[in-house]
Amino acid sequence: MKALLCTQHGDPELLEVRDVESPEPGPGQLRVDIQAAGVNFPDSLIIRNLYQFKPELPFSPGGEIAGLVSAVGEGVQDFIPGDPVMALCGHGGFAQQAIVEAAKAVKIPAAVSMEMAASFTMALAALFLFYAIRGKSGNFASLFAVVTAIYFDTWQHIRYHFPDRLHASAGTTAHKQSPCLWNTG
């Protein structure tokens, strides 16, 4: 199978497409034939060795995927080959196949495209967490780097529905002056 590999840390131009062996799922894992993968800010950090977890070289970046289950590991009961799934995989998603923990995979409804599913998990995780805490007195949410594409929709939704329950931050003066953040008109 083909995979986009990080063989040395640095800019995206250093990534290489190579032939690698197909992975085999272990207990509790799925092998997914990838049809779409999300591209996110953490991918740019992980290839530069700046992310909080640091896979051993060489590795394929890509932390969220969508595709069809092609094999299941021992003990997996909720998925069978052919099931459409989206999943968080941490890294390994910029390849034709990836291994994911079954517990981190979700079946994709028929009305959702692979492309939509592959871009869903990271972008809306903050929104899900906010809703999980919103009913508890005194809780608030903090979003960091809210001007990035990943969190912009989340920011807009929470800002509209719960303007007094959200703290936001940005890393530079230019970001802090972004009209998408501060012009709430």
C-alpha cells in the first residue's frame, strides 16, 4: 500500500510517498481502507516534532480518517468488514490503510459522505465537550487558537448560544484583532 511518510522532521515538502506493508489489526483494533482523511493543525506540528506525542520515524501523519473496515482484530464485536467508519487514529491517516482502536471508531450514517466524516471529529470535539459541561453551574469553556479553521465553527456556535460562558484566546496580536473573533455585532 502507499503512505505519505514523515522520514525526517521538518516542513511538509519533506514528506514522501512510499510503498509500505499493509498493517494487521491487533486485539480490539480495526484496519480501515481509507477513503478520506482530515488535514488539521496538529498534522503540521507532528511532522515538525512539535506536538505533544512524537511518533517514531518514519510515520504517516493524519489523525482523523473515514473509510471502510477491511479487517477486525480479536475481540471486536461491533464492526465487520465493509462497515463505513470514521475514527481518530492519532497518526497514520495519510495512507491507503490505517489501524485504529475500535473504541475510537464510529459507524458513518448513510447520509454522511466520507469527506464530511473525515473532517468531523477534531473540528467538533470542542463543541461536544462544551455541551457536556454547559449545564453545570460555574463551568465555562476555553478555546485556544480559535481563529484556526478547526475551531472557527465551534467558536461561532458557542458564541451565539452561550456568550457569557466562553473564554477564547489567540496567539498573536494579528489573531486577536481578527474580525471573526471580536466583532460580535
